[in-house]
Amino acid sequence: MKKEQLEEYCDAEYESIDAVLTEIASLLVPGKAHYSTPELAALATFVHNCYNGFENVLKRILLYRSVTIADSAAWHKDLLEKAVAMGIIGEDLRDGLSAYMSFRHFFVHAYSFTLKWTELKPLVEGIAATAADFKTTTSRYIEALRAQI
């Protein structure tokens, strides 16, 4: 894979993440204390979509660097740890992403009617800042790769 392909792929992921953030923002009503099950399901899906985008970027960077992650039950956690070890993201960002990773696991195995706004709210309210930090951090790493030419 060429550096240009890595950049194009990551830019497309960033655009998709931004589109999901727009959808999240369109569903949020300031001060709203209760969301319906369909609204919660939509918000949870969008949070899940963002986290998938984060993982897709990290996987692509690792692929570009010829680094593999073992196919195991813990590969999601291993991905974040490898990204920290390689300097792609810092520990603080990893810690923030870990909350979304945990949610991803819950979301995949749960029923939508079990979602609770009180539990989803911190993730929804923090996703835009997490995404901005992720994009800045990973873009900086990709830019550093370009400088190595």
C-alpha cells in the first residue's frame, strides 16, 4: 500500500465519522431527559459506527506499517494497545477509546430495548471531542509518515 492510499482511505473514514457525528447532533435535544427506544437505538448505532471508523483507521495504519494483530477474542483491545506502543495514539486517547470499545462489545450483544439514556449519554456527549482528538492525533501520525520519505 502506498502512503497516498493510506491518506485517501483515512480521509474517507474521517468523512464518514463526520457524517455520523452530524446524525448524532441532529437527534440530540438539549436538556432532553428521555429518549425513545428507537432514538436510543439510532444513537447507539451511530456511536458504534464512529468507533468502527476509529478502528478502521488504526487497522489501516498498522497494515501500512506491516503490523498484524492476532485474530483473537481480545483483538480490539490489542489494536488499541498496539496503536499506543507504536506512537499512533497516546494513552489518554486510548483510555477514552476504551470506553467506546466496551460499548461496542455491549452493543453487538445487546437488545436495543435494554439501552438506557443515562448510560449512553456520556458516550454520546463525548463522541465529537473524542473524534476530533482521534482525527488530529492520527492525521499527525500519518503526516509524520509522509515526512519520512
